[in-house]
Amino acid sequence: MFSVLRPSARDIARFLAASRDLPLSYQPVGLALAANASFDADETIVALGSGTAIYERAKAALGEWTQFDLGWVELYPRHASIETGSVVAVLIRHLGFWSLNGCRVVYGVGNDVAHEFGYAYGTLSNHGECGEELFKVTMNHVSGEVSYVIRAASRPRASLARLGYPLVRHLQARFLRDSAQVMQQAAGKII
């Protein structure tokens, strides 16, 4: 959904309700984990610090969707469940307009033994893009270094996204950078 005005809380609630039964706009689930030539692939890995306390703070931040607390990007409902099947709306402020995009959590990754925690969401048929994005934090068993990882596979779906492809790619790169910075702050790394 594209709009010149910021969607109201009521608009967002209606959008979320209408999104619950929509299908994913891509196949197969797991796209962010495997290369696919017909999708743009992006990956960012940033150090968050070292040790169990940093890892636990990073896990908590990821569990609360902190990576979307960017000012120009917002997630609804706030602090949504990260359980598979949860539906969220991503609100983005672009150059003079807004877009509201539906996503569904499609799988979780990791466990405490592997020191890896995260989840992926996939785009719904009311999203401007088509694809999947994985967010995770890891802790190296040997060094204790904690990292934040974003892996995405996407391509434009909506006409405006196809027409504005260079802007879309710019915003995706900005999201990767800003999201990494917010996660570094949440984990307690001094940047």
C-alpha cells in the first residue's frame, strides 16, 4: 500500500487484519538461505561485541524487532511475536510518500547449543517487494565474538517498486546499515 499521507493507526490495523490470510509472494520458503539468480541477494554481518551478556542483549533486541526502530522504518504491531506464522506490517517513509508492506515470519533459526538465534520473514502479496529476509545473532564458540547477520533475497513486485528500482536498492542498503547500527547500540557496543 502506497500513500502520500502517513497511514493512521486504524489504517495499519485494517492492513494487518487483511494481511493475515494472504499468501507469500515468492517460493520457496528458505530463499534467504540459498542463492537464486532471479533475486537480488544482500548480506550484512557486523560485530556486536564479545561474550554471553552481549549475546543475550542482542537476542532480546532481535526478539523485540529492535532492528526496525529506525525512525524512517517502523514495524507493527510493536514487539510482535517472532513465532512462525506471525504477520507484521513494515511502514517505510520514502521520499515524500509512505508504503505499508505485509510480511509473515516463515521460520526460526538456531538454538542455544549452536549460539545462534534468529528468524526470517517472507513478503506477502501486498508487499512492494517479493522475497525473504533473515535476521540472526551468533556467538562464536571459541572467541566469544557476537555478530548480527542480515541475509535477504528480493526483487521488486509492485509497479512503483519496479519503476523506482534504483531508489529501492538505495533504501535496502540504508536499511542494512541503519539496522546494523541499531543492533550494535542495543547490544551495548560503543560505536
